[in-house]
Amino acid sequence: MAASEAGLVRRTIWLLRTVAAHPEGVGLSEVARESGIPKATCYRVLTVLERESWLTLDPVTRRYRVSLGLLSIVGGLLDGGGAYGHMRDVLRDLAKATGETAGFDVLLPPGVMVVAQSAGPSLIGQTLKPVPRTQPVWATSTGKILLSALEPERARKDFAEEFENNAPEAIGGFDAFMASMEGVRETGYAVAYDELEVGAASVAAPVRINESTTYAVWIGGPTYRLTRPRITEVAQQVTTAA
């Protein structure tokens, strides 16, 4: 690794530590002062971290906080029993109520990342799939619900190329997929049926924080249990959890 790249990694770690030390949020000037990194450099790094959903920026107070997505990936070490612990409790309750595996995803272009999950009483396979893991937006209920909430220009910038290169032809391309999201916005939840895996279904609802929709909660299971008539029932439970 070049010296300049190593220096950037160190500065990024310092900035994450600085923000994590302020669970109530911290402004740009204070981050620069505490980290000893020039304000312009802080702004560039923090902007990237916020865009990649590692940090959140309150649009009113302009204060940065560690995101739920990052807290999930690092196992809750940064906030103890706070936001991460609460989220885990919600997932456990949802898994118990629905009888299916529940999870929490973050939008991480060009896909979605599963950052936490709680096993239901029965699994599609013998064991849970590893976490974190990245999955395609077009084949997952969380991908659908999160893309449906994005501004069209942002969605095109972050995902159009991925659709062009990797999405199945049956989807009809990025524009056709986004047009189909109108129904998702109307219902407030999204469903994937025989899409990520044959015989598997999932239902997801958006988690809205400060008018932003970066996260989603889901439940998933086999189609013989998550039948289409049952989708409406469990969708309400998922929406309530979200």
C-alpha cells in the first residue's frame, strides 16, 4: 500500500473514532479540532462515509453520527446497548412473531448489504447465511423498497450501470424496474418471490430516519410457508417493526 493510501486509511479511522465518541452527534468543526485533521480533508472523508452509509448527517443540525449500518457490521461495539441493541431486539421479536428469519439491510451501492439477522424457528437451509453479505437490489425485497425511496437521479447514478451489466434480461432494464416500483411506494412494502432463490420469499419495509430511507427490515422464508395469501398479514408485522 502506498504511503498516501495508508495515510488516508489512518485519517478515515481517526475520523470514525472521533464521530463514534459523540453518540449525540458532532459537527464538522469539532471533528476537525478533535482529530487534528484539516477541516477540508475532514469534509471530504466524512462526505464519502456519509454517502456510503457509514455515517449519518442530520440535515438540520449538520451533526454527524455513526450509522445503524456501521453499528450492525461491527457488532454493536460502538454504542453498547443503544441503537444496535434495540435493533437486535426488534429483529428477535419479529422473527418470533412471524416464525420466519428477520433481518436488517443497508443500501450500499451497487447492492444491498445484510448487516444483521435473527433466525426464525425454521430455516430454508441448515444454517443461516453469513453476515454481512451483499445481495442484488433487483432480486431482494429490501433492494426494491430502498430503490423505490431514492430520488430518480440518485438511483440512476448509483445503480443503472449495475443493472446494465448484471441484471437478468427478464427484468427489462433499469428504467422498467424503476417504473415497477410505483406499486411498492403505494403499498409501503416490497415482496420478492422466487427471485433471489427458487422456493424462497421475503417481505421488506423501509426504516426512515430524518426523512432518509437507507435501511430496511425484512422477513424471509420458504414459499410454502410464506404463501402469497399470507404476505399481506406478515407485511403489516414487518412494517410495524420497521
